Amino acid sequence: MIDKNLLNALAGTMQPSGKKTVKQERIIESAIILFAEKGYSNTSTAEIAKMAEVAEGTIFKHYGTKENLLLSLLVPFLRDFLPVMADELMDDLMTQETSFQGFLKNLLKNRSEFFLENREVFQIFIKELIYKENLKNELLPYIIENGSSRLTKVIENFQKRGELVNKPAEFILKTLGTVISGFFISRFVLLNRQSISDEEIDEIIFLIVNGIGQ
Amino acid sequence: MIDKNLLNALAGTMQPSGKKTVKQERIIESAIILFAEKGYSNTSTAEIAKMAEVAEGTIFKHYGTKENLLLSLLVPFLRDFLPVMADELMDDLMTQETSFQGFLKNLLKNRSEFFLENREVFQIFIKELIYKENLKNELLPYIIENGSSRLTKVIENFQKRGELVNKPAEFILKTLGTVISGFFISRFVLLNRQSISDEEIDEIIFLIVNGIGQ
DNA sequence: AAAGAAAGTGAGTAACCACTCAATTTATAA
DNA sequence: TTATAAATTGAGTGGTTACTCACTTTCTTT
């Protein structure tokens, strides 16, 4: 069970990522493929060992438990996912004099590429998030807090410029969160898409900015 | 594995829903609670039997396999979910002279109530949909086809009245699908909400109709 | 009340599960 | 080269799983 808090999970027991054996890497790769395809609990360690062409014992020598193997492939993803969700935005906005629409496009293209590169791990993450109450309770508030605190400034900035509707930042955040998370989860997890076209990105941007009413 | 097509699954091997034993109903109820909470593959038939206060053999007498038990609780939900997604809309729109905004409100409140009533089965359905490629390949096109064909008329109607942006009905359908499915899945599956407030419904309607740009 | 059918039981089973461990191979360092 | 450490192996273990089946109980019909 994943019950240690996020910071512990990130900093903690994991060995430094540099010192990986060839077999260790094959184990991780195979686990990612199989977990994404069939789900964590429908994948046996025997299957992973077979695919990685490794003895089952090797998995447990390195990762101790199956749960810890899951954590070992989730943590690097989260370590990239969580901070970038807040930091890279700042650059995209503050350095350039982009419009809200341009800001949205940068954000969506950036996250689109990231999720595409990490498609399988993203799938594993969402699928596990749905089942594991404790993981949900640890991570969601963290993600929301982390994203909110910095995005709020961005939103208020655009409101001052008159590019955004004059409603509480909270409302705008919630709305953006619903639409954007819905967009990525439906595409990458539900529909299992291998790519996202620019047109599709333009389409939700149009919705977010203009709505579909007349 | 669920590989028969949808119509077979709906019409097929299932016994008529009327002739259920008390114990049969307790089995279904328990399975719904446990599958929703811990997921299908993390729930054992022994657990279900224990919760339903029934011998394990009884489950298999009636349902044959665990997979078929899953189907038996999913099918009534789908039988209600699929047609209503198309029929009830017609009434909400055609009989009343409602605005697009009113139409959306009716639609969202109606589906909100339905998903709330069937919260657990909806969760099970989405969770299984994510994993089972064949179920996804059978159902999603069916749902999309079924919803699209009738909603297209509604959309064109509102476009004629000048209440909707003048873009292809396909675009509007896709957009509505993304936002609405994202809304319900995030609330009922990811966040595990027990209710949806009217304000929240008004909020996405505002987004859908106006966007958040200025 | 008798008989047949249907519902319900629970101990038993083979397959599978995550995980262990003593033994072996390979890499590292002196 | 030799000693020590680290990586790898795979047969083995106890526990769990979905499912079976011979049997008993309850319902239905005449």
C-alpha cells in the first residue's frame, strides 16, 4: 500500500536513478508496458520476469515488492509532472507577452507532449489513482494546491488585462481543471490515443475562450 | 472476457430480471458495493459470498462465472443508460420551447440524477471500460453513434435559431462530449463525489455557452 | 402428502499468486 | 590472481483464487 506521504515517496527509499543494471531497466520497461496494458493487479510478477527475460527473483532483489516496483516507475513520472505543472507555466507567460489564448496553447501543447512521451505511465497513474483512495487523498490535494497557487496569479494577470471573464479565480481554476483534465484523460486513458492533433487542441481552446453559444 | 457484441449481451444469456431470489439480489448488491470500492479484480468471490451471507457455490449456481456476475450488474445499467441518452433528450427539447441553456440544464440535471442513483455501477463501468479493450471497442462506438445521430438534429435546430455557434455539428458534438463526460467522470469516478450541486452544473453550462474569455 | 425441480451448501481442487532463499554467476578491487 | 561484493538464478512456499460437485434444503405442482 502506498501510504507514505508524497515527499517521502519522492525522496525516500528509492535508490538513486543513475545506478541501474541492464536487467533492472528491462524490468521497469516491461512492467510499464504490462501495467499500462492490463492493469497493475492483472499483471503477475512472473509475466514481467518473462517479458524482461529475467528470473522472477531478480525483480524482488531490486524492488522488494510488486507495489514498490509500481512506485519505482511512477515516481520519476510524478517528479517531472508535479513541478512542471507549475514552473514551466511561469516562463511561458511571464517572459513572453502572450495572449490568454497563446498561453493556453503553450500549456496544452507542452502537457500534450509530456503525456504523449509518458503515455503508458500516465495511464498507469490514472488507473491506480482511481482505485487507491489513499494515493488519491495524498496526491490530488497536492496537485490541486501546487497548480492553483501559481495559476491563480496568471489568471489574475489576464483578468487585469481584460482577457478573462471577471469571475472568481477559483471558478476559473476549477473550470480549467475540469476541461483540461477531462481532455487529457479521455484522449490518453479512455480512448488510448497515440497522438493529439493541433486541430483538436485548437478546438478546446476555442471552447474555453468562446464557448459554443452565440 | 466480454466479447459478445452489445446486443447479445443485452438480450442474451441473462435470465429475465423479474425472477430473482432474495439471495440472488443480495449477491448483486454486495458485488456492486465491493466492485465499486475495490475494483473487479481486487474483489474475490469469497468476499462477495461473505458480505451477501451466502455460500460461495450459490454465486456460481446463478451466475456461472465471476465475469458473468459483472455483466449481470452492468447490463441493467447500460440498458437504461444507452437509450435514455438519446430518447429522453427529444422530450426535453421538442415538447418545450427551451433555450439551448435550458436544454443543457435539463440534460445535465437528468444525467446527474441518473449517475447519482447508479453511482457505484457507473464507477464499475468506467473502471472496467478503461481496462477492457474489447468492451471499449464494442461500447464506445455504439454510445457515440447512438448519441450523435439524435443530438445532431437538436444541435442543428439550435443553430437555426441562432443560439449556437455556426460550426460543424461534429465539432459541437465532440466538444460537448469531452466536457460533459469529463465533468461526470471527474466528479463521480475520480473525486468520488456523493452529490453534484446546482451551482456546479451552472458553472459548466456557463463555460459551455460563454467560455471564460472576454 | 408425494415427487420432482430448483435453490442453496461448503469442503475440495488445480492453478496461480507474490515472495523467499540457498546456491551460482558476474563484476569490482587489491 | 584472488578475495569480496553485488547481481542473478529458479525451485520452493504458503496463501489465495475462481470454480466444481455431491449432497441437503426449500419450493412448486399435482
